[in-house]
Amino acid sequence: MRIMAIDYGDAHTGIAISDPTGFLAGYTTVINAYRPEAVADRICALIAEHGVEELVLGHPINMDGSRGPRSEKAQAMKALLEQRTSLPVVLWDERRTTIDAHQILFNSGKNAKQRKKVVDAVAASLILEGYLTFKKSH
């Protein structure tokens, strides 16, 4: 079963899709769009293209566990995706994924400009890896 992880952002949304077995992260991309509807349109196209059966949406919870405006945007995107795709959407705690993604890219020698282009896809991959690990253990 292919699973898509989504790191939803204001201008850039990272996408990571598992391999057919649902055990490994495979395909990644970044959707550059501001309007939630445009992001949803592109996600729908990727779902059809890759045969995705489940969605995992990064849920930005504050470090203290509270929820703010970013959490509300993620919940609104969850509702939009469920409506548009009829697929289950799991909200996944994404605390630190973008920070970790920057660190991974920095350690691999990418400069700031190179990191900016792919950091959202790497963050989505981290969300996917966390979710796949969780699924394997449950």
C-alpha cells in the first residue's frame, strides 16, 4: 500500500510517497503553490499517478504541546483532502521535522539555496519515515 506524507506549508508543500510495500520512502517532490485548492489539486494528481491509498499530513504542534494557527491550517487541509480524495488522512505530529531536515541537508554539504529547494521534501520524508516506523510496530 502506497502512503503519501505531506509537509503542508504556506508556499511550499513537501511530498513523500512510500514504495508499493509501504515500508520505505520513495518518490519525493515539492508543490509550489499558495492556495490550498491548488495544493489539493496537485496532491490529487499525485495520488492518481502513484496509486496512493493513505495520506499522512504533518500536524504542526507547538513544542509545549499547544496548538496555534499552523495547526488550524493543517486541520483545514485535512478536511479539504478528505473531501477531495475520499482517502483517510492521518494527522502526524511533525515537531522538529523541518529543523531536522535542514540539519540533514547542511550536514550533506548543501548550501542555503540548495537546502531551500528541497527541505520541504526532506521534511515530508521524515514524516513518512516516522509514520511507517509507527505502523510497523503496531
